[in-house]
Amino acid sequence: MNDLYLTPLTGSILVFLVVVCGHRFRKAWKEQYPGWQKRAWMYGVPALVGLLMLGFVPLEF
């Protein structure tokens, strides 16, 4: 478990993916076209996992 860390590159990529998924989640929730709940889950879960990783996995330089 001591080998688990984020490099600056993976952390940056993860931030980008969280922002994109969070934006798409908000868009699906706001517009509520047919099937919006499935799309919201599809984008919300990766955004949540990414935020948890950014919050709890240390960054190594």
C-alpha cells in the first residue's frame, strides 16, 4: 500500500477528467433529456472516484 501515489502527470490528467465528467454530469442533470439519469450516473461516478483519489492518494514529486 506504500507504493500507491499520484505523479504530477497522473494528478493533472485526473483533474482534467474530473472537470470534464463533472461538467457533463451537471449538463445531464440540468437538461434532463430522456435517459438523463443513466448519463448522470455514467459521468457522476467517475467524477466522484476521481475526487476521492485526488483527496486521499498522496502526490509524489
